[in-house]
Amino acid sequence: ADMGARLLCLFLASVLVAYYIYTPIPEDCEERWKVMLIASGLRAVGHLAAVAEQLGLMHYMDFVMLIAAAEYVAPMSDENVTVTDTEFSSVAVRLYLPRRPSDGLRRAMVYFHGGGWCLGQAGMKTYDYVTRWTSSRLNAVVVSVNYRLAPKYHFPVQFEDVYSATKFFLQSSVLSQYGVDPDRVCVAGDSAGGNLAAAVVQQLLEDSEVKTKLKAQALIYPALQTLDLNLPSYQDKENTPVLPRLLMVRFWSEYFTSDPSLREAMASNRHVPVESSHLFQFVNWSNLLPEELKKDHVYTRPVYGNSELAQKYPGFLDRRAAPLLASDAQLRGLPITYVLTCEHDVLRDDGVMYVRRLRAAGVPVTHDHAKDCLHGAMTFVVSPAELAVGHRLLNRYIEWLNENL
């Protein structure tokens, strides 16, 4: 009987493992086995977090953050870059200073990590790799900002942290202290960090206290709007690994509040009150997406939600949280822009619509669309999940920066 019980356990364990590993991965993804392992690992963490939350043990994001904390690496200098943790205007930053001598002043980048405003940190292995590589390849000063996270802090804290760190760095005295050329500074970020980067760049345009003008912005699969969470990409990629639609809805709602009523309204796409209906022109995908991305979707007017949510949590209608809500006039004068979008990503259409709107406003934009990639592809560059496509996207991004910064 003991043997039978063991066999049964083994069988059940195998079924469970097979269920986890077998995540339907889009056919055209390279290195599908690796992608499958990454996706199943993320899914397992998500399930455990959901269980921990249902049992009242801890908040979903706090559980995921425990796993992410295992990815932390201390600031380690190497032969190319000196790395230190410090503070800019009371905001924690990780600073990368190249060791290679420079003919004149150096270029610089302020970087914001992704993680849905709830997760991640500058010291995570992947981010440390990307920012260190950027510093070393471009011989540039890189400031990677450790902004405060939800669920402990909600909007606008994350935005204010990255904004004040950026503004501090852009002071001429600080730039000269680090030997930075004030005409060659850019801002960049991925996912939620791309959202923060786009918002910071818009805000800086209107800030009369900042004399230094940014040279460029690089937005890596950014999240750019909270109004319509049923864009074609949200529908078609609803169950895509890494960032399924409901996880993105969770990230968006947590950015503003831990009150589940906002999450429920966003999940059914009924969160925008009728008095904000004029904002939909800025995210109307029927005008802003190319035909091939519309597929068979027909644009329908949104179903309006109650005004109470928007009064309680006005952040989701604020362009500092949703940069696509900027008017055409507010987009004019933005710096040259790089946007990376991935085909298999709920956020694909956010990036594509922003490209269309920036170009219409006369902003020079380079748009790279990775047809065979999932959300997060550029940061899957460190072991154990090292993806060739991650390196390819990272090199392309560095190349663009090298030519344009």
C-alpha cells in the first residue's frame, strides 16, 4: 500500500509540474522552452501569492516582493564601472560611474525599473545588469532610481520620487560634479518604469525651475493609459504569460489604492465616469492603431462607471499616471523618443498609440516592434533564464542610445 501511495504522489506531482510548465506560449517565440520555464515560474509565484492573500497571511504584492528580494545584488564595482548606493533629494538611487577616461563631458541616463509600481528595485540582478551594461557601453553616468512602492505607497508617491530624483540630478551643479554634459541627458524605463519616464519627461517640459532640457527618452514596453483596459491587445493577449490582463489590472489598481472596488471596476472596464468622457479621444484605438493591430475588433463606446471611484482615486485620470492623456499641445516639444513594443503583450497598444500621437505632434520617434516577444523580454538577460532575444533587444536599445544621445 505504501508503494501505491508513493506512486500516486509521484503521479500527482508530475501532473502538477506538467500543468505549470505547460503554459501555452505563442508559436513564434524563440527559445520556447526557456520562455515556458520563465512563465511557469512566474505563474507559480502568482498562485502562491493569491493563496497567501486569501488565507489572510500577507498582501499579494508583499508575497511576490519576497521572491523578488532574493534577486537583490549589493552594489559591486567592476573594472568598467564604479557602483554605489546613495540618495538624491532623499530618494534612494543606485549610481553607475564609468571608469574609462572620457575625452570631454559624459552622457547620462536616469533609469526607472519596472514591476507594476509594486515590485522590483534598482538592485535586482536583471536591472543591475541592464544599467551597468548601459553605463559601460555608453561610457555614461547612470542613475537608477529606487522609488517607493505600492501597496505601502500609492500614486503620486512613485511619480514624485522619480521626479524629484531626476530634478535633483539635472541641477547644473550636480551634473558638473559627475562630469555630465547637460545637453546629453536622457530618461528611460521599462513597463511601469516606462510609464514613469514618459510622465517625468512631460512634466519637465512645463517645469520652469529646470533649465536642463532632456536630449531623449527611451520607453520600453511602457504602460501609458488607464482609461480603456479593453484595447485589442488587452483582449487578444488576455492570457499571455508574464503579464496577463488581470495581473495588469491588479498593478494599475494597486498603484492608486488597495481598495478592491477599483480593481473590480477596472477588470470590467467600467471605472471611468461620464464626466471624464472627453479623455477617451486620447486613447481611441480606432483612430490610433494601424489596421493590422485592429484585426476583427470593433470599437465600442465605453460603459461609464460611477463618479465616486474617480472622486476617491482621481489618480487614474491624471496624466502623471497616464501619459497618453496629455493633449496634442502638451506633446509638442518632447525630446526624440525610442519606443519598444512587444507583440505578445497587453501593453502593446499603449506604446503603439503613443508613437502615433507623438509623431502627429512632430516628435521624432524610433519605434521597434518585437513581433516574437512577450512583455519583459528585454530584461530576461541574466541566468538562469537568459534569452537570446533579450540580448538582441538590449543591444538594439543601446545602439539607438549611442546614436541619439
